[in-house]
Amino acid sequence: MASSPEILASPHEIPAGPGPREYWADNLRVLVIAVVVVWHTVIAYLGGTGWYYLDRTTSKAWAAAVTPAWVIAGFALGPLFLVAGWFSARSLAHKGAGGFARTRLLRLGVPLIVFIFLINPLASYLGNLRGARHPSLADYLGGTYGAGPLWFVAALLAFSLAYALLRRLHPAPVAPRWSGAQVMVAVAVLIAMTAYLVWRRWPPDTNGFLDLRWGSWPQGAGLFALGVWAGETGSLDDLAGWARRLGWTALAATVMLVAVAGYEQARGQGQATLHGGGWPMMLAAVLYGIVSVAFTVWFTALIRARWPGGGPLRARAGRASYAAYFLHPPLLTAIMVLFASLALAPELTLLAVAVVAVPACYLAGYAATRIPGISKVL
């Protein structure tokens, strides 16, 4: 077993230097991916778009939670981007820019291609099994291409290759020039500015080419860069020292962001705001940048401080997390289709699917990591 934990999408990279396994990163990854599975279950039953199977039978009381839930869900993957950047800095220092890039192409690029051309069509096929018109699996394999939830992997691959190119051209600084507070403010401003510009072309409710979710890339790039800075300068503790204040900042900014979204939705301008460039969109971009940094650093520091330990079960779950993320679209969709035949209340169906799907995805992921060949990639 590696001396340092594998972060999502780089499961076998061993950062430079000896040391005990950092179980907190395993714990963070397992928790976040479980939340992702639950969130995709919520999408299927509470409203919105973007999942392979949709059931619109839940009550209006539950559906009213969609707006704040969508806002909060926009920050769920932030900790994975931050920690991926942190481990990337250590991995690149160990492997060199070329070796780091080759590893990322194998362990990010290969699963991404397989998902776009095989897993995504399969999930789409499963999601339409109960539809009135039911094309064959061959029809889906012939043209239903998209990254789906693996837009995150595509983004990580792009950021990793850009980082490798940067370090091939310019070596890492010997010592930090800015404090952690200064860097976090700079990243929050950068995320806000680039998000506003990107949203003008690809609003947050659109997916873009191959379902790559371009509207979320500014956040991912900023947090990945923040993690790289912390990894290269050894400043993760500097960031964690601000955790308490960042937690309150994230809470306040999130409340304001939900209020803006709710207000625009109540006055019937939700879509117009997402596709416009007025002051509500500008304010949303500023709050988005603040929450992206504040929540991510606070949450990462919280897991690191409060859940540092591990054990055999958590180690296996951590090892299986990337495979679970990769496999959860068709598996979760199949579970939803199976539960659709049961005479359960919609709210009970949502709860039952979530309870069954999370361990099922991790068990399938762990089984995949035991298969020779696949275990070298996932």
C-alpha cells in the first residue's frame, strides 16, 4: 500500500517522501463521493435535469428544496479539486513533469474515454428502459456520448496537464511569496471573475460540448491551483489555520447566494438571471467565488482535524472510491429502474434508493479494483 493516500482520479500515485498514510484524505474522498451518489438520487426524484433516470412524482413540499439544494451542491466537489492539487504537487516533485503527465493520461484519460463511449451510453439505455420508446443498446452506443459526472475527471486531466507544462517551463518557487490569506483572496477573486465570463457563454444550467459542465471549471481550476500552492509551499496548515473564520464566511455567503437565487426564482426570473449578465449574475459570481474557497478550505480542514484516523474498511472504501465514482451512473440508474416497479411512496423510494446505492457503488468499485488490468487504471 502506498505511504500516502490516493486521491480521486490519481489512485496509485505515490508522493515524494516517506511518511504514514494520511487517512483523512481517504475519509474526505469517501464522504464526498457518497454525497455525490445521494445528490444524483435527489436529482432524479426532486426535480431538475442532468440524470439518466427522472421520476417527477414527489410532492411540491419536497420539490421546494430544489433551489437551495442546487446552490449548495455546486460546491460539493471543491474539496476533491483542492486535495487533488495538493497531492499533484507532491507527485510531480517525485515523478517529474513528464512522468506525472503520463500517469495522469493513463489514469484520467483512459477512464474518461471508456466512460464517454461505453458507460454513458449504457447508463442512458438503462434510464430509458421504462420509457414509451425504447431504442436498443446498439442505438445508444452509436451516438449517446457525453462525460456525464466524469466532467470532473476531464477537468482534472486538463488542469494536471497544464500544471505539468507550467512546471516544465518554470520550476516551483523555493518559498511562498504570499500568505495563505492573500492566496485565498486572490483565488476567490479569480474564480468570481472567470466564472462570470464563462457563465456568459455557458450558463450554470447548461452542459456544453460532451456534457463537460464548463460553468464549473473556473471553480475547479482555482481550487486545484490553491491545492498546488499549498503542496509546493507546504502551506496546508497555513490554510487550515483560517478554518473557523472561513466556516462562518462560507455560511454567510451561502445564505446570501440562496437568497439571491430564491428571489430571482420567486419573481420568475430564474432562467433570465442564469442567462443574463446583470447585477444578480455579478453578485452571484462574487458570492460563488467566496463560498468556493471558504467552504472548501473549511471542510477540508475539518475532516483533516476531526477524522484523521482509518481502518481496514475505510482503507478499502478509499481504494474503491474512484472506481465507485466511475461506475455509479449505470449502477445507480439500474437501482432506480428496479425500484420504479415497487409500490412505494416517492419520498420513501428516494430514501431507499440512496441507502441501497451508496454501499452498492462502493462494493462494485472495490470489486473492479480487484480485477487485473482495471486495477492499474481505477
